[in-house]
Amino acid sequence: MSINWSDEVHRVLREQKVRQVAYVPDTGLKRVIELVRGDKKMRAVPLTTEEEGIALATGAWLGGERSALLLQSSGVGNCINMLGMAIECRIPLLMLVTMRGQWGEFNPWQMPMAQATATVLTAMGVIVQPVADADDVGETFAAAARMAFNTNRVVAVQVAQRVVGAKEFK
Amino acid sequence: MSASRRKPKLDRRKVAAEILARRGDALVVTGLGAPTWDAAAVGDSPLNFYTWGGMGCAAMVGLGMALAQPKRRVIVITGDGEMLMALGALATIAAQQPQNLSIVVMDNEHYGETGMQATHTQMGADLAGMAKAAGFHATQTIYTTAELKTWVPKIYGAGPVFVAVKVTTERDALVLPPRDGTLLKFRFREALLGEA
């Protein structure tokens, strides 16, 4: 059994000196959020809606700090117009998107945005890197972080619902 | 309170000049449209980050900057329409309590860039009241020159600060700053951090 993928994500955030970590919660992000909130080297910034995180990352980078955004696939749609600013200004941003509506989903309302997630991110110029296996999350997230901060790009790691597990309604 | 029925009468360019006259080494973020032209008219600086899009971004860009640079004052100058698009950001900012962040809304109660349609502040929405309820440290709606004089030092005081300054819809000369986002980013970072 490998180390928990959430711990790997936190380790990468630490190694990459990501200081401002913004999020809108998802069940799949619960442990990562707890690790970030417990880390004195990071500033956890809970958002009311995901696009705030794109603007926060822009301000953070202008001020000299690295930022990451943790969100559920449903929140990707909220980010689209604001991503235009990050792309136009070549702001580096690391996104961790946990998927719904992809693997054994129960809730039909989750399906449209989930199925469009990679398409709309790609359409805006975000580099999307899907992960289907828990063992690959750490390595993929580390590579995505290096690319985001070394080349000033927005890179989204899309963690499959198969990895995070489908929410149970019972 | 029938404060929302008072007619805005302040001149936005004079307000911007009065506030920015004492900026020192403060970092400035402007919301798209007239607030961007106002800051450019007062005087261009590499430490001005002008937004030309991403409506609703200004306050949160200010938060990211304020958290990254806790020793510098960060002033966000934006419009009522732009701020109305990001009311949730007031709660997000208040939750972080950045003492060095001040938001100045040039509230002319209209969408100035799209044909002067009325905004919600003309219909009674109280932006400073919302900021106060969200948990901002100091908040005020400013109608007069005397109130502005009292509040300018507070804009540089303990934050987070939020002021809505009631300004007229008079059209000023267009003063357009650079608009390439990457250029604006590079020159800001070079001036602040000494690197591109």
C-alpha cells in the first residue's frame, strides 16, 4: 500500500514553496485541506467561489509568492473568465481538481460540468494533466508544479473520481 | 437610513489624486474601466497593476498581494459594478484580516463603460455596509470633501479598510496606461522584487 495521495500533494506544495493555498472544499480534498491548514509555512485561504482563487494567485505572484488552488470539478466552470487574466498575464498557477461525475456518480446534476471540465480548461489555455491511479498523483502533481512555476503557466491536475471515490448517498 | 438617496457629488479624479498623493511605496491594483484610467491620470507607476478585464478580480488580487507583502500597503481602487460582481470576496478577505489592505470603491452608481446603466448601489445596495457585515475593520461611505479628508489617513491605517466614495458620472479625459498583461506583470515584479 502506497502513501496516501493527499500526503503526497501536501509534500509537493511544501517542496515547491507554495505559500498561498486557496480552496473550495470537496470531500476528496478533505485531508489535503487539513494538512494545509495545519502547516505554518502555508496560508490557507478558504474561498466563497473558485474564481477568487485565480485572482488571489495573480496578486500573490505579483507580490512574490506562489499559489495553488484546490477545487472540485463543479467549480471549474466558475473560473473560466477569470482564467483569462492569468493566461494573459502569464501567471503561474497550480490547480488540483478532484473529479465528480466520472466514475459511479449518483447525482445527475454533477454530470454536465464534470464531463466538460477538461474541455473548458483546455479551451482557456490551461494545461490539463489527468491522473487515474492514486499511486501517480504525487509524481504528476510534482511535475505539474515544476512546469507551472518554471514556465509561468496554469497547470491543472485532474484527479479521477475513481481515485477520490464516489460520494455515497446513504 | 436613507443615505442611499443622497446624490453623489465628488469628482473621481480629485478623489484618486487625494488618496494617492500619500501612497509612498504602496502597491496599487485598479479595477477595469474608469478606476484604471483614474490611477493612470494621477500618475503612472510600475507599482500600479492595472486590470483591463477579469471583472470582479480587483479585491482578490489585492488580497493575494497583501498576504505576500505584509509590510507594504496595498490599495485597491475599483468601481461599484466591479465590486458588486465579487461580494463573496468581502467575506474571503475579512476571514484573512489583512491589516495592510484597503479597498476604495469609486461608486458612481452606474456601469460607466457599457452605457451608464444604473447599478444596484443606486437602488440602495450599501457596499460599505456589506463590507462591515463581512468583518472589515474600518468601513465608510464617503459623500463629502470633509469626510474624504478625515478618511484618507484611515485608508492608510489599520485594515482591512473599505470605503465607498460617492462620485459623479462626469466623463474625464481618457488616460490609458499600458494594457499588455504580461508587460504589466513584469514591470510590477521588477519594481517590487528586483527580478522579472
